[in-house]
Amino acid sequence: MEQAEYTYDPATRHGRARREQIIEVATTLFHERGFHATGIDDIGAAAGITGPGIYRHFAGKDEILIAVLDRMWMALREAIDAAATMPPAEALDHLVRTHVRLAVYRKAEFTLLVEDLRFLPEDYRALAAQNRATYRGAWVDAITGCYDADRATAALLTGAVWRMSAGADDAMAASGLADEAIEAALVIASHAAIAAPSNG
């Protein structure tokens, strides 16, 4: 999947480590407080550096959020590439399990990808739409390879499964279940949501 190009590329191990630290703390703050409610000074304080020090690594808040979301695009790209080498049933299971793992174990990044794209510049939103279409296409290929479903139906089912995972954040927190149990339940529910209408 396509990713944004950055104006800064840290040449030293320390620079790369500091950049990763900024991304990590910003991910948490954006998720907990909201993108607009989080300032550069907040990110700097959480990272243990001055707010202006952030600008040695990123041009601004938008670029930090893009770096957060690009991590997710990389994970989805890996899932697509792996699925392309598998038979349809195996590919579908791989895509489902990857998607669920991201929703369960990387809740903050997953939620930001779903909810905060609207805050980014139009060119990045267009790139994100292209990436989403590529990802959806991999799901549609797998579903139509497994079931007697046309591509429009497969795309509809894909969207339904995605929305189920995206909307599970509050339910996960309230369930009291361990992450592993939540993961297993969402995988079962995802496969069932796809299989029931496809077999009908």
C-alpha cells in the first residue's frame, strides 16, 4: 500500500528511537484525548522533550498522525501480500484474523485509522481511499473464491465485518474478557457473518 513521504529521515539510531517514541506517545494521546484536543506541547511532555523539539522530527501534528496510520497500512499490506499466496479459504481466514488482531491488540491505532482520517489533508485521504480499496479487493477476492457470492455482495459483507470490528471497542472494554477470548469470539463472528448470507 502507498504511504506518505516524510520531509525528515533520521540518520542516527537515537533519532530513529526518538521518532518512534513520539509516534508511540502521540498514538496514545490522540486516542485518549482526541486529535484536536492534543497539542504539540502535550506530545512533547509525554515524550520527555520540549514541544518545539518535536519539529526536529515532524513538521506538525498532521505528519505525526500520518506516521501512526502508515503503521497500520504496513500491517494491512503484509496481510494482502500473504493472502495473495494462499488458497481462498486460507486467505480469507488470514485476512479475518489479521483484521481482528489489529482491532484487539492495536486498539488505538485501529480506532484512529477508522475515525481520524477526516482530520488529514485531502491528498492523504485520497491515498487512504486507494489503500482501503486495495484491502477491500483482497477480501472480495477471498470471499468470492470461497462462496457463491458476487463481488458486490462480497464487498457488502466485507464492510459489515469491518464495522463489527470497529464498533467492538466499547464492548471489549465492558466484557471483562481477556484479549485472547475477545479475539477468538470476533474471528468466529466474522466468519459467521460472511458465511451465512453467502451460503443462503
